[in-house]
Amino acid sequence: MNVFYLTGPTGAGKTALGIEFALKIGAEIISMDSMAVYRGMEIGTAVPTAEERARVPHHLVGFRDPACEYSLADYLRDARAVAGEVLGRGKRVLYVGGTPLYLKALLRGLFEGPPADAAFREEMFHRAVEQPPGWLHERLCEVDRRTADRLHPNDTRRIIRALEVYRTTGTPISVLQRQFDRPVPREDCRVYVLDRPREILYDRINGRVGAMLEAGLLEEARALWERLRDIPNATAAQAVGYRELFGYFEAQETLLKATPRETTARDDAPREETLSETLEAIRRHSRQFAKRQGTWFRSLSECRFVSPSELETVIRGPWRAVGGSPPRIVRPRVHGGRLNAEDQ
């Protein structure tokens, strides 16, 4: 067994355990994080530090311009190419990251669909800005309820893609993707989902936001905002943490431009949003994102949910040369998409 996956919700501790796992099994790490691919977002996406990357080679981290798009198909192509090169050197591959769509595409393949329609996407994005909140999501509900139920109303990019596919093909994307909903039998990989009690996970998320601020998140986000302010629909601008701070920067700029008379005479005058309010929004949205990630992982039958201590048992197990199998996990789980006894 030469290919492994370590995934889980944001804040679960994948990076540190992934490095120990890779060192034990003789693997190189391929990132499975859709935002960590972009340069200049190291703090907010919690990419491994230079010291951590010196211990284990990491691939597909910080190599794309945030102003440029990087599709799921792009990632799948690059990840497969890197994996082939790593395996060709006699090393194992360990994918580490929390992007469910990346994981599903690696395991089951990818529905690529019709080519992008840049004009349609631009039109939908601008109409979404002009219309009341939720307008795009309502349009998707009318043509593809299954996809609409799966996507968050604020997931503008994926909602527009679903509308684009329906407009081009006349068929809901949920129908076209069904062939990729079934697991593909694989004996050459294992998927571990790092699982923590919700209270502990949320405490870790809350603490991590403060740590990121101390590490320079505000300055990093401002630099990215200046870079992307003319490209508001850039994928990188939608990342949790950055989009909230972008809104904060914009509000501060508007407030500075307003005259004192305007700020007192108008009911809709810009209100000064405090940094603490913005950070609390980041914490809240991060917790919500972690919950959605968990739902995604539980929908994939390939996933084996493990606590940190269970994963450490796996890491400490007797590993042989490339081609060996991992030790079994001794505690079965039988509910919520977790481990069944036959998976042990």
C-alpha cells in the first residue's frame, strides 16, 4: 500500500500528524488544500512552516498566483503527475488537507463538464452583487434542487458553475455527476479522517484565529486585498479569513472617505466595524466550515474516521518497505459513516 490520505476539518491538527506519518512511512506530502496552492496566503491557510517542509517534502503549496484561477481539473492533473513522480522514486505518497472536493476527485475521478463561459460567469457575478442576498442560490433551486441543497448560499463560484452547466447542457449538474457518487474499489490506498470532539475542535479553531493574528494575518490579508481588489470574484478572495478581512478593509476605507456630516446625517452611513467583530466572524465561519467538511467526509464510504490517538497508533505501527500495509485500528465505529468492523 503506497498511497495514503490524511484529511479532516480545519483546525483538526492534520499538518503536525501528517509530518510524523510521512516520516514514519517514508512518504512525501501532496497538499490537498484548495487555498494553500496560492502564494501570499501562508498564514491564513496555515501552510506548513519552512522548518516543517524541511523535514518532509511538500508539493502543491504556494505555487500559484492568487489572481489566477486554479480549477479542480488543474489540481487533479498536477496531483497525479506529482504522485507518479514520487512513486517513481520509490517513495510513498501521503495526501494531507481538508478540501473534500479534492479528496473525492482523487478517489473517484472528476466530471469536467462543458468548458467555462467567461461572459456568463461575469454576468452572474455582477447580478449576484446587485440582487438581494441568496438570489443566485434561489436561481439554482429552480433548476437543480439537489445541488442547491448541497451548496452553501454564499458559495458563489460553485453555484455559478452549476447554473453554467445547466445553461449549456440543459441537464442539472447533479444528474451528470452521479457516476462519481459511487466509490471506486481501491486496494492501494487508505483514507484517514482526523476526528475530534466538536467542543475540542471549536476551541482549537477559536484559538488558531488569535494565533494567526499574532503571526501577521492582518498584514498578509491587506497585501492580498490590495492585490485582488479589482478581481473580487477571484477564488483566493473567497477563502475564510480573507473574505471577512477584505470586508473590514473596505468598510474602513469607506469610513475614511466619508465626511463627518455624512456619517451623522444618513441612516445608512458607514459604521465602524471593529477588528474584534471581524475576528469573531472568522471564528464563526471557520466553525461552520468545519461542520460542512465533516458532513462531506461522512458521505464518502472510503473514509475511516480516527481520533488523534488512534492515528498515532497507526503511525507507531510496524511499517515495512514500500508496499507494506498499515496496522489495523482496534476500535470499530459503526455509525455516521465511520469505521465498520470489516474495515479494521
